[in-house]
Amino acid sequence: MTQLLLSSDSAPMRLDYALARSLGLGLRRCRALIEEGRVLVDGRVLRKGDLVHPGQTIILDDAAASPDILPGPPLPVIANSGRFAALLKPRGMHSAAGAGPQSVEVRLPSAGFAGWRLVNRLDQSTSGLVLAAATREDERAYKGWQEQGLVRKYYLAVAHGAVGPMELRGRILDDRRRVVRVTGEPDHPLRSTLVRPVREEGGLTLVLVRILKGRRHQIRAHMAHAGHPLLGDPLYGQAEPGGLFLHHWRVDMPGFSAMWLPDWPGVDPAQAEAVRLSFPNP
């Protein structure tokens, strides 16, 4: 963890400029770190344009300063059936092109998937599997399977509190603001968030979550609305130096499966698999 103190003789300045000036990083990189919630000012998350004043303390997660969104080697390919491929997205990288200086979509050609299409997306601060389809026909097949509840996505997450089995079905209103809202009205069954605890320790619970057809921020918003925000969530909980603990672990759909565990301490693959098998059929 890096701690910076804005000197007493400095004039107030925007957070993104203060970070770039102190660390020698580019503004684009600094803004990505701020948006991901990896930068705290006096323990609070601020926006990139907010002013920081002399005497305030800026804390940055050291791991976040690594250039993981700069051009680099191809993304790991976890599975490839010829019709679909699963690539491993690191935390801090965007999924779609145009959202940042680098993205999974931009790196598809260097991974050997020129012309392929992303069929799912993860938040920038979420790690794990991103899927691509070889053709438009394959993309349409994926969407059709989703409508039938045949695409099962499993996420591992660390949540605050003692979490029990839950089915979260509150309808999510997404008006494209920074956060979404969960209502008391039930959503379509395909939009539900099914939660099962894996292990509880120290006021936190490792959970396995299954979704069939997700909305933006669905897991993060549903968990926070249920009183169990995810560890390190700057939007629905509280930012922490370690970042957001949410990882797309596994996907199962007709003719294709892929999985990749996060490199978090204490994650037991056998335990996670046993919990996965306890989920009811959709």
C-alpha cells in the first residue's frame, strides 16, 4: 500500500492530476485506478474530478499500480471448442473495446480470435471468464440458450457478514447511472441471483453465486441490497486496497464448459465444486 500526503504548500487540485503528479503515471491510468476504487482519500472514495487539499492523505493499492491494462501478452485461453472460447480477464481490465486503453475485445486478435465476438462482459473490477463466439450464428445460439436458461454462470465472491443460502429476485432498474437500483418487485426467474455459502471466517463469507441471465452489476447490487455487500466494492459497499472480490469462476452451456479459480488465499476447488453441485436445476 502506497501512502501519499499532499504537501502543505500545494494548491488544491483534481484527484487524477494529484495522483499522476505524485506517481509519474499517465492520466488515463490514474483515472482507471480511481474508477476501480483502488484510490482512497482520507479513507473515502472520490471521483476523478474531485479536489484534494493540502494535508489530505491519498492511499493507493500497490498492486493496482502495475500496468495490467497496458499492451502486453495475449490473454490466457482457458477453453476453445472452435465455436466458443473462454478467456481469462484480469481485474482492472475492461471487457469491451472503447471503454479504456485496453480491453479483452481489443486483445482478441492477438489471442488468435480475430473476428470473434464477445458474448458476455464483466465489470472492469471483476476478474474471470469472458466468452467469445466465432460467428454470428454462434452468438445467436448463445443468446437463445440464455433465454432458455441453459447458460449457467458461477461466480465466487467474498461478502460481508454471515451469509446463508439466498435467492435474490428483486428487479434491477438500470438507468445507466454509476449504480443500479434494486426494487421490491420480483424480476423474471432467469434474472435471479442464487447464493450459497462456501466458508465463513472473520466476519466474511466466501460465497458461490449462480446466475443465468445477468444484468449490469446484478450480483453486486443484489448482495448489497440483501445486507451483504461484497468485499472491496467501491460502488455498493466500501472500497478497500485489495480491490473487489468477485470472480467469474465457471460457465456451463450446451457443448461447452470452462472454469478457472481465482488466486485468492483459502479457496478450495473441491469445496467450491461440492457447493456447485448443491444448486437446484433451473
